[in-house]
Amino acid sequence: MSTGITIALSKGRILQEAIPLFAGAGIHLAEDPEESRKLIIPSTDPTVRFLVIRASDVPTYVTWGAADVGIAGKDVLLEQEGLDLYEPLDLRIGICHMAVAEPAAMAADDAPQSWERVRIATKYPHITRHYFHSRGVQTEIIKLYGSMELAPLVGLADRIVDLVSSGRTLKENGLVEVEEIMPISSRLVVNRAAMKLKRRAIETLIRQLEAQVTP
Ligand code: PRP
């Protein structure tokens, strides 16, 4: 095992918000991952490199030790069952929430407290099943991989469970949020073996990032 640290993260919102945190910790990416097609990006610190991967693959790389550290949304971490990762830090980036949404016309005379059975399109079947089970509501879940907001518009499902940030995607598709399930933010995750074998370097990284986190 090398002594350097490999950090897995995903393009998009998380990356844009993570770059300043790393910069504040003195770690600068050698290339802009949004411009480059490279999947391994070195940093200005020769002991730190980044893997740029799909958000839902971050826990896999970290669990198997292909990356020592990763940044993953709490949504991704909760959706994947049986992860054995150390989660030392809420980075307070990628802030949004998970919610149930439905067409505005339907919401006008809908009463979530009286739901007995719902048909939900979502990328988050596990979280959705768990949430409605705890509410005593039966669910029929249709698994999708993106653009959930389309499903109620074409009759694939009555409602969706998805992340809401600005609310713009819901609004532009005539949907409204009817229940909030949970707040979401991105977490620093660490491989358990790496936490022991590279303790000093990883603890330093955690401390440096923690100092950058907005309270
Ligand atoms: C997320 C989410 C919504 C959208 C919400 O999708 O699934 O579609 O952002 O953001 P808003 O409330 O600011 O409109 P994302 O862009 O991450 O892509 P995805 O469909 O691949 O999840």
C-alpha cells in the first residue's frame, strides 16, 4: 500500500463545492476535472491524488480500498446497504433535502396523513421503502436512474422521491413537494484499513478539511 492518499469524488455540484475546501487545506487539483477526461487527477501535493467517478460508485471505491477517502452524499450512503465505512465529517456541502413530490393539481386536495398505498418513482428505492414502511404506508416502487420528475407527468407513477435543492426542477415540471423525508449533505468517508495504516496523513486531512467547513 502506498503512503499517499487517494481521494474519490464525483463531478458536478459536489466537486465544485469540494475544490475550495481542498484549496483551503492547501491541496489544489492539477487539472480541472470538468475540463479533463482524465479519471485520475494529481494534485499539487505529490502525496494526494483524486479519482473522478460516478457519485454512486464513491462508496464502492472506498469500501474496497481503491480510494482511501471519498466524498459522498448522505443519500448515496443511506441508499447502499451494508457499507462498512468510517464517516468522520459532515462537509456541509451538497446541501439539499430528500422529499416526496407530486403534481400540483393532485396536491391541491391530497392529504399525506391519509395515504395507505402509494406508487413512487425514484432512484432511492431503499430509502423510500424504509420511509414509507416506518409511516405504515404500502409502496409500489418504480426504480429510475434520473429525471424522476418526468414520471408523474406521463403516468409512470403518482409521486416521486427525489433530492430537492433550489426547487427549480420541481417547479418547472409542475410538481410540488408534499413531504420532506430528510436533510442531505455530503460526507467525508474513509476506508477502515486506511484509517489505521495511514492514520497520521488521514487525520491531518480530516482536521484540515474540518477547519474549512462552514459552521
Ligand atoms: C438533482 C435531483 C433533481 C435536481 C434538484 O438532480 O435529482 O432532479 O437535482 O435540484 P433543484 O431543486 O435545484 O432543481 P441532479 O442534477 O443531481 O442529477 P441526477 O438526475 O443525475 O440526480
